[in-house]
Amino acid sequence: MSPSVSLRRHRTLSAALLAGSLLVGGLLTAPAATGLPTAAAATTAVRVNQVGYLPDGPKHATVVTTSSQALTWQLRTSSGAVAASGSTVPHGADQASGQSVQVADFSSYRDTGSGYVLTVDGRSSDPFDIRADLYDRLRSDAMAFFYHQRSGIAIESSLVGSAYAHPAGHLGVAPNKGDTSVPCQSGVCDYTRDVRGGWYDAGDQGKYVVNGGISTWLVVNSFERTQRAGTDEALGDSTLRVPERGNGVPDVLDEARWELDFLMRMQVPDGKPYAGMAFHKVHDAEWTAIPTRPEQDAQIRELHRPSTAATLNLAASAAQCARVYRPYDAEFADRCLAAARKAWTAARAEPALYAPDSDSTGGGAYGDTQVTDEFYWAAAELYATTGESTYRDAVTSSSWHTSAGTFTRYGFGWADTAALGRLTLATVPNELPAADLSRIRSSVTTAADSHLSTMAGQGYGMPLPTDGYFWGSNSALAANAIVLAVADELTGDARYRAGALEAMDYLLGRNALGQSYVTGYGETSSRNQHHRFWAHQADASLPNPPAGSLAGGPNSGLQDPVAEERLAGCAPAACYVDDIGSYSTNEVAINWNAPLAWLAAFAAERTSTGEQPGAACAVTYTVDNAWGDGFTATVTVKNTGPAAVDGWQLGWSYPGGQRVTSAWNATVTQSGTAVVARNVEWNRVIAAGGTASFGLQGSLSGGNNPAPTAFTLDGNACA
């Protein structure tokens, strides 16, 4: 990643930045500057997801207008026929964009088709589709980004096309100097290491353990979540464009393994100083020019001093590997677990070995002097994988375990990883006390509720506050959307799914600039992201970034020369320019595409059949005993579908303010009136025609105890 990546996430914006915006005829423009491209100019004041909407998902558009009165909207088909109509809701001044806006909601329209246009007050949106398979291609393209970014392997034209194919980079073949025998920086070590492989981090060709860790975690976690949802086939073998397809291992795990192997190569060998720790990074001794193809890089490569943060990234991602890869390759899982244990022990012995912010020549510094969050994350992964008391104690003794600040409005990221540990503990079966698990899971839904509240106050409906437009803001927004998606998994509450999907709307065009930040998706999409090889703007013989590459997004800090000259006075959400020189707003990075790939898989899996399946369950709810302020009940769910249910969660809402205080034969959590019961291991499978029962005890409010009126099994309504 280019200079200044070490800047931490929480920004304070000046009043001038909050106020700065130019509106001409309702459209955002940027100040002109001779010789440099302007910020993306929206083609229409009606901002939509330029790819489209899911038939059963939310469908919102934002209209830039000075009118304070509600306006009529019309949804027109490709033939021009009016398919639906209604009135906008005035929002008024939107602080993040500096615009006055209104919102059109056409969610009730569920027909499918291509070429829809939303017309408001004589102005029309870009065309878009409404279809169930809307995100299937993006699921594949967003994951393909990582194969494109592989180091140490030829990128094959049969998989990516001739424009993107190139020989293996950094294997020691001239003019490359590495990465098969890389020396350390002066004074760091007196030996060389084979650190081939892995993913190039971003627009540069450095490889960073602290960014590789979170990116790998997100890719693997995406697959682990689909396993819980029973939709992992969509990420299975021969689903992605990778050379390992057809080997019996899910392709998404093949891709992540390319990085995991590299991360373990970065571990300091036994018998050397800092044995078991991880070198912080490897990259060129000086910044490489644009353009430079990977195999043409003649720079000397250097290993940089180990750090506690890098070591804990290795411990966390390798522990996750040991859990998820075991069914496919037990030997590799054992190797991951051994590396994770060794890294954990080494980090405990050196808990404050920090990478200096000054180490930013030739590559990003990725400095981080607060690593208690990495300790918590690594402990959570090791505990979830092993169940061992040593790691459980490290989890429960961490201040992050009960901290209200684990989830923030600004998302998680490479420097803020405690949320990753919390998400693992909330979703991966473990033996923490029931009250502890309930609190952990409630913290996820509380964070999700906060994001929904933020979205409700925004003219563009994004889960990011006005002061959240810093370097990589699109990644922060996507991280918050992941929290919403996990809350949906935990509760079955459709509000959370809708919130996650609306975040995708923002990334794909419903934003202050009417700009899709994903290459190849939408009428007006990013094309000139900052990259050494995908550098068409700098060299016409080279390609633009491939489809599915996410730009970093608006950054009110204006931290590169192009942004400084081009975007002076921009409103926070408009501080973006699609120029290869604007590395602070327009770079690509593995830790930005990883949450995009996670979200694309989440959005795609629910639309693969075209519509939600019908009811496949029946529920009996019986109050067994009741007293003045409490009751016990038995719940029996019957699988009325034709196939076994492997892993289940039953959702309902209490109409009388009841609160669940304990449960048996199921894990039961409650947020507000919403209750979710999840199977325990012994009743995980419900055969076709079979049943599963569990009991609960609850408290009453005012003695009222009306029975729930509706239940959902894995998000589907029961009869």
C-alpha cells in the first residue's frame, strides 16, 4: 500500500470539510484544475445501485434536489412502461455529501427484469436490473482479485484473459531479486528467508503480515459462515477461477492457502532471535515506479523486523486455518495449528515489539502500538479451535472481552481487530458460559442496531458516520455491513440483511458521486485505481484493474498530491477522484476486496434459487408451567421438508415483553423482543419428518404471557 497507510482509523474533520460542496443543478461537481482529471461527475441526480436490486431486498434511491416537497417517482421498465410509482420522502441536508436530498423507496416492487429506470421530477437514474442472481458474478470477480494479486506464480491467461496474464513475479528470476532468498534490513538479522508466494498487498508489490492476516481471516470466515448457513457449495471446488480447481478442496480455501503458506514462511525459525515471531513485512528497498509489472521489478527486497502485531496476525489466521481446513487436509491443519501455538507463545514473550511508523520507505509502515486487540483476536481463534483453558482464560481476562468499544461506528480493520475475535466467539461453537455467550451475541446485534441507526440518519443510507471518510472508507463501511450480516445470522431479523444489502447499494452507485467504486460494475465505475501493473492510465499497453476490484473510496484527509489539488473543499463523502495518482482515495488492497467478497457471497447466496423457499417447518410452543413473574415452555420444531436440516436456528418474537432467562437442549439468545434458538451438537440434524425439542425459562412483564404467533427456521417462515 502506498505511503501513510499506518494512519489509524478515527478521524476528526474540520468544519470546512463538513461544509465544503458545490451543487450545480442538483449535481455534485469538483473544482477544476488544469492537467488533472476531475472527481467523478454524476450523470444524474437520481442515485441508484447501478447494478440493481434483489427481488426480495430493499430498493432505495437517493435524489439530489433543492425541493423541500415530496416528489413523484416512477419505476419504468426497459420499454418505458410504468411498473410502479410513489412519492419520495424529503430528507433535507445530508451532512456527509453536502447535498440536499430525498429518498425513494420502491422495495414493495418484486418483479424481475433488466433495464429498469427510476424517474423523479423529470430526471432519470442509470439503468439497473432486478433479479435474483444479481450478485453471482460479483461473488466470483471479487474473489478473483486475490488470484490476480498472487506473487510467485504465473497468472494464467486461461483464467484471467491475456491482458492480465503475466509471468511469476519475485521468484529470483532476473531482473527480480527475490523472494526466494530475502535478506533482512541492516541490523535485523544475518540470514535470508524464502518468503515466496502470498498476495501483493495493494497497488504496490509489498507483502505485509498485518494486512495479510485480516484479509485471509475474512476470506476463510466467509466460507465458514456459508458452512453454517448450508450454502458453502457456492464457494466449493471448481466455483472460482483458480489453478487448483478440481482438487476436491473448496476453491476459496485454495485461494486463502496461497496467503497462509506465505504467512507461515514469515515466521522466524527456531534457534534465531525472536524465534516464533513473524517478520512484519517484505517489500522493495525503495518505492517502485508506476508502471512496473511484478516480474520486471529489479529492486532489492528486504525483510523487516518482527513485530508483536504481525505475530498475533499469524497466530489468529493460522488457528482459524487449523479449524476450517481440517476436513480437507488434516496435515496442513496440523501445520497451521503448530505455527499458531508457536506464534502465540512468542508474542506473549515479546508483547510490545512494535513496528515503527518511520519504516515507510518502499512500503507502508503499518505501525500499531496497541496490540491488546490482536491478543484478544488470536486467543479467541485458538480457543475456538482447541477449546483449551489457556486460551479461554486469555479470552476472558482480556479487557476487550467485555469492552463496549469492541465494535465501533468506524468498522474494524488491520489496526483494530478485536471485533474479529468477538465475531468468532459469537458464531463458532464453544464452551463459554451461557451468560457470556448471550452477552457476546447481544453485543453483535447492539452494534448492528447502531449501524442501522446511523443509516437512518443518512441521505444515502450507509453505515458510516460523517467523520468516517478516512483512508479506505469503503472497507470500513463494508466491515460494518459484515456486522449487520452476522446479526442477521444470529437473529434471523430481516432488518439486518436489508442493512447489509443497502451498504452494497452505496458501493455500487447510490452515493454522493453517483459512482460505482467496483471496477466493471455499473454505468459509471472506477477504472483508474492506483496499481503498478493495472496502470492503463499511465501506459496504454497495460490494462485497467479487472472487474470486481474495490477502490478505497472517499478520504477527507486528501493525503496525496492529486487529491490535494483536485478535491480542495470537498464534502467528506465526495472526496474521491478516479485517478491512478490518487492513492489515498483510489488504491486497491486485499483488505478492501476481502470484505467486498464476503458481502458479495452473503448477498448472492440468498438469491440463487430466485426466491425464498416456502415453509418447511411446523412449530409447537407449549407453556408447561407459569407463575406470577415467570414461566417455562417447551418448543418443538418439525422438519416438514423433503431433506434433512443440518444445523438450525429458530426465530420468533415475544409479543408480551417476555424475557428468556435460561434454556436447555438449545442455545437461546434474545435482543429486544427477538429470540433465536440454535441447535446444540446432539440435535444438530433434524431428519425429514423429524423433530427437535428444547425448553426454556422466562420472566414476565406485568404477568402477561401471550404465545408467539410466528416462527422462522433458518430465516424461512414456518407453517
